[in-house]
Amino acid sequence: MRRIIPVLFILLFAGLALSVPNIFKKVGLYTDANRAVPESFTPPPYTSRSSSMVTEAASQDTTEIIRFQKWLDAKGSTPSDYLVKVAGSHQITILGERHEIRENLEFLNQIIPRLYYQSHVTCIAMESCVAEDNERLRKLVTAPVFDRRLALDIARSQGWKTWGWKGYWDVLETVWRVNQEIPDKQQKIIVVGIDFIWDGPSFALLGLGDEGLNVPFWQKFKGISAIDDIILLSKRDEIMARNIEKNILQKGARAVVLVGANHSFINYRQAVVRNGKVLKEWSRMGFLLHQRHGNDIYQILLHDSSDGLVSRFIENACRERNEPVGFDVLSSPVEFLRDSKVSRYRNRPAVCFSDIAAGYIFLKPSMELHRCQWIDNYISKKMFAAYRHYYEGICKQRLQNAEEANRVFAKSKQ
């Protein structure tokens, strides 16, 4: 252990030395991100709610399911009608998703024409795209001919270097196709990237983040190039919020924003917990935007199993109705439900489902949802040469070349 610590310091200082030019370039991005933080916060609803108002989903019986079904019959809408209505009433509608779900992306691609013509949405913003590509995105989706090579290059720009899921990049072509039908003098739809370019593979090799890898110590040397990203990544939600403010809100545009569910919450702050105690709460992108812009911001959560027994209760009701549905969670029969075994609710006894989701769209039960199709040649030879250790760490096997890496990723996404 004593030998390892000096080596870690050497790695740190070597990374800092190599990163000095990039650090100066990113100071402006860090400073600008802080502008997304409100001067003061309005406390989330659960901070003043009595725990006696919430109900464990485990206590709900058949009678409650039937009551919820009748409520959905009266108050629910088709997912398309619901999203069109919400998007037409708010400047920013955030769709919170679990990444890689084919049905969610098919739904978004299918509804884009209605969002434009009926909700006057002129922007689709996505976490999967970076703000540095916004000019290229604009050119791509407004050009006379769809440039597939450019689209693939844009797809490869995302920091993770594993965002090769076809449904996200179908959005670019869907927007392009809609724009072909819009008269030249009329406003077109654009696609806006809200993330920033960062070195996800190197970050993961250091053992950090959601994809942190347990790789041999010598491979961590490949990760020193990500040293300058660490501080910026602590501001990732602020950067995404700020990109939405600059590229959408300040320009008076109306947008639907597709992000991972944890970035989407507008009434909930994630907790940092240690030994069963909440040390602090963490404001994500949706919460920051809602605090600064109020009712201009709305959030819809796309169904998956993340809310445990709350998700199962919704599935049980919707399965028997046998049709997809969209609805407002506030004032619904599921408003005050919770599952204390799920991390979102654990350690905070007054948090309930309406804190997690303002609106909700149910397309299919979780077990009937599918992974996205992988783009066959997403990982290029250049990407494989640069990030081979990362791809091998993700795939948990040795890889010979980019073609094999793509085959393994495609198989894992089935």
C-alpha cells in the first residue's frame, strides 16, 4: 500500500501537467456552469410534507388497482396526446428515460412531427449529443440531403464512446425528414446537444463514474488524460442546464429534452448517503432549471422498473387496461406512493412518487421493453486503437479489433 500511494501522486501530477492547456480552456465552461445555479432554492415538496401523508406501495391491494384504473380511464390520455398537450403548454418538456430502451426512442421518433405541427416544438435536445456539435447538428438536419457520414461522426463525439444505440441517432434523420416538408421560409426543427466533450473512457479506467472499471493498475496510466475532466464532471448537470438556457430558453424556442431519468427530476434532489444518514442533497439538471424558470419547465418520466413496487403497481393497473397511457402524477392515485426499499425513497420518509415524476408515460411493462439496436460500425478503428482497454473492460474480454468490439456490443444489446 505504501508503494502504491506515491505512484498515485505521480499519476495525479503527471496528469495535471499534461492537462494544463485543457484546464485553461475549460475554466470558462466551469465558470459559465455556475450561472445555472439559483441564488436561493425553494425547498422541494417533501421537506415540508409529513411522512403520514405517504403510502407504501406494498400496501396497495386489488381495490386500489381498480380505483387507479378507473382514474386512468377518466383522466389518462394516449402517450402521444399527453406529450403533445404537455409540450404545447411548457417551454421545456424534459423526458426522463432509462437509457437504451428501444420503445422509448421509437415513441419519440414517431411523435416528432406532431410535436412540431401541434405543440410548436422547434427543438429536440438530447444528452447523447454535445453542445460543441450544435452547428454541425443544425447543418445536418436542415441540409437538402441527409449526410450519414456526418451523423455517424456526431454520434461518435459523445464522451462515453459507447453511445452507439441506433434509436438516438434515428432522431437526427427523423428531424431531417420533417424539415424536408417544411417550407423554406418557415422555421425548421433543430437538434441541440446539451452535454460537453469529455474523456469518458479514461475516466472509467481510473475507476470513476457509473462505468468505473476494475482494470489492472498499469492500465490506469491511460486514464491520466481525464484528470482535467474530473472537476467539470462534478458540474455536468449545471453544464447541461446552462446549455439549455443559452440554446433554447434565451432564444425563446420550445423544446423536448431527452435525458437519463436522474437528470430529469424537477421536484427532487438526489441524496448523498453515508451510514444510513443523508449528508447532503444533489441538484440535478431538471431541478436547477425548474428552480430558475418555474412552470416553463415540466418533466415526464418514461416507465421502467426503477421505482420498485410503485412501478409494479402502475404495471398491474395498466396491464389489465391493455393500452399505453400518459398522465399527470399530481392529484393521481399514485401521487403519494413510495417504496422504501428503493434508493430514491430510502432514508427520506416523506419522499413520494410525485417528487420523482411530475408526469408519466407508460408504453409497456418493463419485461416487454427491449434494448436498442447497436450501430454495426459505431466503434471505428481509430476509436478502438485509442480506447481498447476501455472496451475490453466493458465487455469483460479481450478484443482483437473494432469489428469484434462492435459484434460484442451488438450481442450484449439484444
